[in-house]
Amino acid sequence: MTSTEAIRLLEQFRAGGIGRDKVLRAFQAAPVADLGFAQVDTHRALRKGFPEVIFGAGKMPQQVLKIAAKLLEREQRILITRITPQHARALRKKFKHAVHHELGRCVTIDPRRLPKRAGRIAVVCAGTSDLPVAEEARITAEIMGNPVDQIVDVGVAGLHRLLARLETLQRANVVVVVAGMEGALPSVVAGLVSSPVIAVPTSVGYGASFGGLAALLGMLNSCGSGVTVVNIDNGFGAGYAASQINALARK
């Protein structure tokens, strides 16, 4: 059942056109499409507000195509993360609305181009080397229906660059901050804004950064109030959480 069909069914029930038993049977229908190699959760958009996201790493291009096609049957927007160029070529060939975000390693498919929410999300990254993770966060938040302001290359080595964007930071309902090295930027941002800050450590840094572990521990030990932390390089998780917070702020 698509979200459109579900809304239509409930409207018919409220108007007295159909009975309660028919509505219950429709919603009890199996919400999983069995593709053999994958069990596609076709009701996730009804529960979570956004369809199942496809993690491309480790999947063959044809597997990704079949999962995306099944979700599109339900009139759903598609986000595919951590894709390879082979994935991107196959998706763009198959689906005319597919957009390849090369830097963020994502593909999005949004045939209906739904309107954006009123509240804004800011995605901030410390350095240009952190951009792939920041892009993943931005793309995730945008495909989920949020306006996003992106602020790049404002690490603590040049604090004046961040302070010059203070107005943009302070108007956001939630701020995603992406940083590698010692991971100090989220603590600084948290001291400047009243909104929640989602910190994303990246694997950018020299040897003692231990592939992002130093930034992760620095963010977990932040003295900034309102900082929460996702896993190393998890731009998707940060963008998804930011969208959920922004939706609550709108309500």
C-alpha cells in the first residue's frame, strides 16, 4: 500500500464509505516485499515519515536497481548512499529522475519533488577534506524535505570564518557539524547557538587521529551543551536525525 492509498482509505473510512474491518485488513497486509536477496520494508514511510534508505556498499548494481524499483512502485522518494560509479551509471540509465551526487557518494530519486518544510537545517564542515561526509548529511536532509544551509571550511584554525556565518547558524532549528582532526568545532558551535548540535567525526587527520577515533572521543567529551554524536563518517545518520528534529520543531 502506498502512503497515498493509505490516506485515501482513511478518508473513505471517516466519510462512512467503508467499514472498519476493510481498513484493518488493508493495513495488516504484509509490509515486506521479498526479492529473494532482500526484504524491502514498503511501509517504513508510513511509520517513519521517509522510505527505507538503500545502503549501496556491498550490493551489486542490479540488486540496488531492483530495490529502488520496488520502492518507486509505492510512489516513494529514494535515497541510495555509499554508491560506486557503477551503481550511479546503472541508476541513471534506469530511472530518468535519478540524480548522482558524486562528492557525497549518493543517488537520489524524487519524481514528485515534494515541497520543503519551513524550518531550516545548517550543515557545517571544518575543512574541505570533510566535505564528502558533510555532503552526505546535506543530501539526506534535503531529500527528506528540509531546506539546508551549507557552511564549509570554517574550522577552529581560523575562528573568524565561523563567526562571519553566525546569523545563518542561529536561524537553524538544528546544526550538523562535521569535523576531523581533533574534532573541536562542534563544541565551539554549541556555545554560539540555542539549537541542538549533531556532531559528526570524520576519519580525516594524521596518524594519531586513529581514523577518526580522536575526533569521536573529543566530541563525546565535549563541554558544549546540547551536543550529540553519531559514528565516524556517518553523515547519513546525522542528516536523518536532523530531519527528525526539524520535523518536531515544525509541529
